[in-house]
Amino acid sequence: MYRTHTCGCLRSCNINQTVTLAGWVQKVRNLGAMTFIDLRDRYGITQIVVEEHSNEETRAAAAQLGREYVVQVTGKVVERQSKNPKMETGDIEVAAEKLVILNAAETPPFTIEENSDGGDDLRMRYRYLDLRRPPLQRAMILRHRMAHAVRTFLDKEGFLEIETPYLIKSTPEGARDFVVPSRMNPNQFYALPQSPQTLKQLLMVAGYDRYFQIVRCFRDEDLRADRQPEFTQIDCEMSFVEQEDVLEIFERWAKYMFKEILGIEFNEPFLRMPWIEAMERYGSDKPDMRFGMEFADLTSLAKGHGFTVFDSAEYVVGFAAKGCATYTRKQIDALTEFVKRPQVGAKGLIWIRVEADGVKSSVDKFFSAEEVRAMADKAGAEAGDMVFIMSGPKFKTLTQLCALRLEVAERLGLRDPKKFAPLWVIDFPMFEWDEETQRFYAMHHPFTSPKPEDIQYLKSDPGRVRANAYDFVCNGTELGGGSIRIHSQSLQAEIFDVLGFTPEKAQEQFGFLMNAFKFGAPPHGGLAFGFDRLCSMFGGADSIRDYIAFPKNNAGRDVMLDAPSELDQAQLDELHLSLVKPEA
């Protein structure tokens, strides 16, 4: 054994014991007569002291040490004269009797400390060094604890963990697939799964009525802080269930996770909000409920007063920002510039300042004080508040105002990462219309079941059809979502027809699933949670990268491994592939 104890476990009760530690050198302080070494492993740091009366070999080895050297130390645990209450091992130190250098190390390109001096690119290149830092170690430990808690809960509920393949058939309707050429089947390709959706449905047909998997998924899509080309889902499916059954079990699961990992208890049922209500009240299908600032429809009050911007708009909507009546012209201009950014895309911003002695707005020339007051009252504004108003096409404007709501909340410090406001968003539209392609797309996926009472509108008015779909939302982030699935072959064929699939195309793409339905498919439904997102939220971080051991950068590259990379011509020949150079 290289060690008898870890660097984080020794306490006063270990004084006078002879121990052996092994780890990395965090810091060396040579004071002449004495040398102090901070020895680190993932469990903590222990101070090692090499005294002037230590043997010559130990003192010689200590003199050679640099940062990140791997060493083994044997010595006696003694009480520290100068205790450090900030360290868990701060009451003791180890007086070295033997010090062995197990491996020398070059000076790392950045400091291996709580707050590093290395930039993102540099730390990504040397990810194995970055992973030595305490923040990332805590992130990996949290991820492990959460995975364990997931398995513990679902096992007790009768779920079986079943693995599904990574090499499958390409399917449309989602993000772009990552494809893998087959050597044994020239000119044919596997796809990496965007999710195990159809496979878990087949498991339901097979009779495994409660399935789960903590599974890697792959999507070739544009990246941002909460997206990676490969990510992990907690994937679940159940047979003989309705929507209420699924929500009940996974609400209990969510409460279990909050209590088990964070010590937070939710005693009341989670709020359930229809999609249309979420959009009209907060401008988002994943509303942040940690603060108010609900939207108010001002269309009827705003139109008909000669202000062209409002009169020509489909929808006028606003919200009251609490305590913002003190905002200066400079602050208002900054918010106006924010909504004009391409990412938001608004043309401008109207405001009403509400004070104890009256109201003032940027549209006073078109509206009387009473009319302005009526809009402020409708928005729920009180003295000291500022009302922000936008107009345009309904859902586009709601989305734009949502971006402003979140920005104002951020500036007011209302988005506390240690506060959690979970809810279910339900009753999503079944389809969404794409103007560019002039066709409907499945808002969730093609296997989602419509509300039984809306099936009658599939042919006459598909846009009216609601789905038996649900999302689990917390703090403005969609953490998971799912639906009750279609288990009828005839209804599935009807949905494919709405989506523009010919029977032949549907059979080609999904024949294996539709054929399976012929052999007795039970009613079933499920959901999947984004495990990386869940970890980052529980850890109080904005990005999922710190909770993935080896993530990709914003360009989808692994800069540590230098992947993706080119293939040798021999490999290309073996796969019967020829490359086309991209146009300059």
C-alpha cells in the first residue's frame, strides 16, 4: 500500500500515530531550518513538516520538490503549533520521517488551486490538470452522488436499468445525427442515438414495464453553455400509465433528489401550468418562478390612441419591474439596447415610470395621464415601479419581453442560484408550423400522443391539437420532459400523415416500431431528464461543462485530444469513403 490514510482524514485523534500519505505537492515553503509541504489528494490537504533534525535523505528529497510532484510521506502525526481553522486537517501536521518522490512533474501551465490563473482554452487543453482543482473535484463528486441517488430511488420504484445500443438507424425530425460508417456494410451508416426514444418504446412492447437508463446521447447541433454534442440523460419509460401517474412518480423523485442532495424539502405539490398560460404570463415555456414580474396583456388599452407602433401591432404586453422607478435615462437606454440585440430582435422599448405623485412615460404625447395610469394598473405597478412594454406579433413579442424580464431580474439580483422554484409545464401544442418549409413539425417528437379530446382536429385544424406532453422546469431551465406515447398503429399513421410522411416513408423510417405495435403494445409514457443540467443546477453553476469530465468547447472540439481529426487515406479506403473539400 502506498498510503495508510488519505490527505483529508487526519484529525487530533490521530496524534502520535505513524502514517503514510501519498499525493501531489500543492505548495512548498522552505524556511531554512524547516520545510513545510502541503500534500494534496482528492480528499483534502495535509501539511507535512521536514525539520532540521530529520534524516539527510528526507531533507534532500524535500529540497528537490516542486509543484505537482507525486510523493509518498511516512511520519508521525503531531499537533500544529499554529492551527489553521480554515483547513479540516488544520489542527495537525505530519512530521516526515521518510519522503519518497514517486514522480517528478513539470511546472503546470496554470495554478492547481480553487481559483486558477488559467483561461478556459488553456484549462480545456490540460483538462486532466484542471480536474485536480477542488471546484471540479466537488463537481465530479456531486455528479457521482446524484447518479447514485437516481439509481437508488428508481430501483425502489421497480425500474430496471437496461442498456440500449449506441449504433442505431438514423431518424429524422430531431437534431442532426452523428453518423458512423460501417466497414462491413459499404456505403451504409449507423447513427449515434439522439435519445433511446424508439428503443425504450420497444422495451415497453417487450413487457419491461418500468425502464430507466443513465445514458449518453448525441446531437450535432449548435452549442451553448447548457449544450454539448454528447450529453447524458436520465431516460425513463413506464407501461400502463397515464400522464398523472408519470407526474406523480417523478415529482416524488425530484423531491427526493432535492432533499437527498441539497437538504431542501418541498412539502407542497409542484405547480402545474398549461403551456399557453406560461407563454402569456412569462413569455416562456420554461418560466423562472423565483420572482414575479408577470406579463399583462395591454392590447385593448394601448390601441386606438394614434400611436402607430401600438395601433399596427397584433399584441401589446408589459410587466412591472419592482422598485425600478429610480432608473436613469442611461439605465433605460441600456435596456433598450439590450432588446435591440440580434439575439432578442426587438425594435424598441416603451416605459412607464410610476411614482407617488403620478406617472410619466415615453409615450405621453399620445396618451393622457389617465390612460397611462390604466396601463400601469393593468400591469400591477405600484409607486416606485417601472413598467416596460413591447409590441408586435404575439408569440415573438412575448419571447422578446421574456428576455428583458430575465435581464432586469439579473440586474436586481432576483435569480438566486440557491433558491429553487420547480414546476410542471403541461398541455403543449402537438405541432408547430414552419413557414420556410410550409409544413407542420412535431413540437415534442412524432410518437407523442395527442390529448384524446383533440384527436378530432387532426385533419381539420392540426394547430389546435394539444399533446399529452409535459416538461419539468426549474429556475427558467427545462430539466426534463416527456409525454404519453402513441400505442395505436392507426393513430401513429395519422400523425405521420399530418407531419407529411408518406406511408412508404413512414414504413422506411419507423417500420420496426409500427410493426411492433401490431403485436400488442401497451399504453405507455415516460420522460427524460438532462443529467448534466441537473448537476449544474444543483451545483449552482450556469454551465454544464464543469460537471462533465472531458467536455467539448463551443466549436464541438475536444482540444485535449484534438478531436475531431482527419483520417488516414487507408482508413478512408477501407470504409469506401472519398472526401469532398469544402468550398473556400
